Amino acid sequence: MAFAKCFTSFLLVLCVFVPTLVLSDLSITSKFLEHANKPEVFDWMVGIRNDLHEYPELLYDVFETSERVRQELDNLKIPYESSVAKTGVIGYVGTMEEPFVALRADMDGLPIHELVEWEHKSKIDGKMHACGHDAHTAMLLGASKILKEHEKELQGTVLLVFQPAEEGGAGAGEVWKTGLLKEVKAIFGLHVAPDVPVGVVGSRAGDFMAGSGTFEAVITGEGGHAAQPHLGIDPVVAAANVIISLQHLISREAEPGDPQVVTVAKLEGSDAFNVIPNTVTIGGSFRAFSTIRHLRRRIEEVIVAQASVSKCNAAVNFFEDAKPLYPAVNNNEKLYDHFKNVATQMLGPQRVLEAPQVTVSEDFAFYQEEVPGLFFFLGIKNETHGEEPVHSAHFDIAQDAFPYGAALHASLVTTYLSDVLGSQGKQYPRDEL
């Protein structure tokens, strides 16, 4: 997930509410947090994260990371499916019968060279866990440990989803295609937030994080000498007009209250000062919520039509195979109420915030297209760590946030199985919770 420091306003929005669900055991959240804070559990999670941080892997090629997850699940005596979407792992804890709920962590790193000088700096040049997926994996393993040790309390089965290829590879979509999650009634996931303090969490109901896509266009004219532009067809001017017209999609067509972004970040033409090239290549990304597919269509229409105005041709590529269109993260309202209730029991109401909508993306949305889901942010900022944005070569994490992530994961599914699904008997319509 790519985003810069976009949560400053996050801390200004406090969520004060009356809990709408009643936990059958109000001590369960404090019990799980106490468990996660035990030195042997905390140190174990930190050790896993540090080991994974030293050897980051990309997209679907998370072979060593996957092997480490399997080793830890074996040690916990948790059965699992491996080679899910190539390198994913899905563990099972509980009764091994319905109802089923899921927790998800992503495992892949980024093609970034780490500049943080510390004991566990990445040992792979040009690769880094610059988005916190190593921490996500460690915290889900922590939750797995808690759930296994309280397995008799589970009134159903928790699927522990360790997913590859969140960073542009749409790994969530590939995991769903395996059919292993088809009986799941709800899924929960988290992401670390570098400018939210440790012990603070946030989410929101409905549209939360934007959908996104990538595009590239090759604009073709007829090259020539810069001194005689009238003898050619200049694709540079055509590209300039295209770029300006793309901005009009937001300023003139988008509803002011509907956040959308089109960014052209790539522009390649001639490498000489006096040569008009035959082609110019532009590329970038676009982001929106419910209008993401409409925006994709308009981008192609504008590029092709505007190029033709300058007597050029344009071919647009949206990289649907390598970089599929990500839908928007849309949190189920009842799951959001459940999250607020559980998080408030654990942290107190002043530490559970209603987060703003953000135009960054997350492939967790692929799960939410199929099953009710809840995604939330977990603060990782303290006095010395967590200031740098994700996808930065200087990104770092306050590891004292790990117990909160592990305990919240475990508490959300345990109480959901008992208090929500348990109250509905054995009939669980897909469109209701």
C-alpha cells in the first residue's frame, strides 16, 4: 500500500460512541492484550519481524517468508494450506467447523534500498520492508499463538491468511480465486500507520481507501528536426495537451465531494534537444472510490481523442494482467460497529478514531467484493520511531505496537464468532451479518 504522511487530520477526529454490541466476556480483550504483552510473546513477535525484515521478498516470490510462517504454525501445531496463490499460507484454528471468519496479513516487501541504519537492516540490496508487511505477518502470528492457546473458547474456525503480492500484484484476488475462503462470513485486516501513536487505532464505515489503477500511453506522430516542425507531426505537443486534458477529468468532471486523483508521473520523449521524436510515452496512476471504473474509461477516451486532435495516434495500456485495477476498500457497517466496540473495550474510547477517507489503495478490497470485511489502521509512532511515511527508504516501526495488533486481531474474531455469528444460529445469509 502506497501512501505518504496523510494521517495528520486522523488524530483530530475522535470517535465517541455508545457501543452497539455487547461482548459476552468483557474481560476477553484485556486478557488477550495481557497475553500479547507477555515478554515471551512480545519478544517472539519482534524476533520474527526482525528476521523477516533482513530478507525481504517481492510480490509472489515470498518463498523464505512463507517457509518461516509455516515453521511457526508447525511449532504452534496449527494446520494449514500452503502454496496458496503460489506462496500464500492459510492456517486454521478453532473447531474446524462453521462458522468461519478470517484474519489477513500481507507478506511482500518493496523494491527500495533501505537507508535505516540498524541491527536488522535489509541484507538484500534494493529490497526493503518499507510498508510494514513484516510487522503485519509477525502480528498475525502473534494472534495465531493467542488463538491457539484459547482454542477451546472459539465458537467456530478462524482462517489465518498470510497473503503474497499486495504491492501491485493483487494477491488478495488470487487468494480468493482458490476457493479456500468461500465459506468465510467476515474478514478482518490491518495496516500500520506511521503518524498515528502507538495504542491508537482508526477506521470508518463505508468507503475508506480508494481503488487504483495504472496506465501508460504511447503517442505516435512523425519525428523530424526541431527547426522544421511543420514537416512532422509532433507527439510532444500532443502529449502536453493530453496531460492537461487528463487534469480536467478531476477539475471539471468529478463531483467536488467525491475524491479522485489522476497523476501523470512518467514522460519520455527524445533524448536530444533538436529532434522531434516519433513517439512520446506518458504514464501514471488514477484513484477513486465507486467511480474507479468510470475514471479508467474516461482516461482512455481522453488520451485517444486528444492525441487525434494533434493528428497523432495513441495506444493505452492499463496493465490488467500485471497490475490489475484495485477496487476501493469499503468497510461493512456492522463489522465497523463490532470493531469500535472491541477496540474501545481494549483501548478506551479516546484511542479509537474515525479515520478520514484516503486516496491510497489496498488489495484487501478484493476480499470485500466477495465477503463482508473490516480494515483498520494501527498506530506505530512513538518518540523515536514511526515518523517516516511508508514506501520510504527511511521507514521504521515502533515495535511496542505489536501487542495491540495481535490482541485486536484475536479479540475481533473471537468475539465475532461468539457474539455475532453465535447469536444467529446456523443460518448465515451472505448479505447479512
